Amino acid sequence: LDTLAPDLVVIATGTNADTGYAGELEALIDAVRARSGADIAVWLPYINSSFTLEEAAEGRAVAEARQCRLVDAAAVLGVPPTVDGAHPARWARPWPGPMPQPSCPVIRWPRRP
């Protein structure tokens, strides 16, 4: 981060939090802030067998409390069809129409002090 000097750092988490999603997300945000003055955007994954609605709510709360931007795939995609409970399946058909691409879901831009 020191070498790149980015304007924005995206923390894109997966769905396998070992010790608690909110705590891991807070630690990631702290690590980025210790090394950069860049704005931070948190990417919340979609809901699946290993990332719950509760964890998504915790992630939203952490992003808001830490004044991070939020890319909320959980809100946009909910629980997409999967092949194994976690990995998206394009060919599954419970989804009406083509599978949406999570390239730019809801983005919230909090005001920085």
C-alpha cells in the first residue's frame, strides 16, 4: 500500500470466516488504515451456506461504524443458486433469467468527516 498510494482500497472478503466475521473485518480495516490514508470499500459476499444473514448484518454495521464504503452483494444477490451451497452456479434455474453479475451491486458512500 505504501508504494501504490491508492485512493481506494477494496476489502473483498470471502465467506469462510474462522473466528467471527465482524472481528476479522475490523482487523482488516485497521490493517489498511495503519498503512494508507485511502478510502476503504468493503465488499460483502452473497449469502450462502457459510456466510449468513447475521454475518452480512455484522459486516454492514462494521462498515458503517468504520465509515467505509459498502459494496453489498448480500443485499443485491441474496442467496444465488449454487452447485454446493457456496459457489455460484450459472446453469441453475431457480433464478429467473440470466444469473446477475455481481460487478457493481449497491454501493453506499458515507460522508467522511
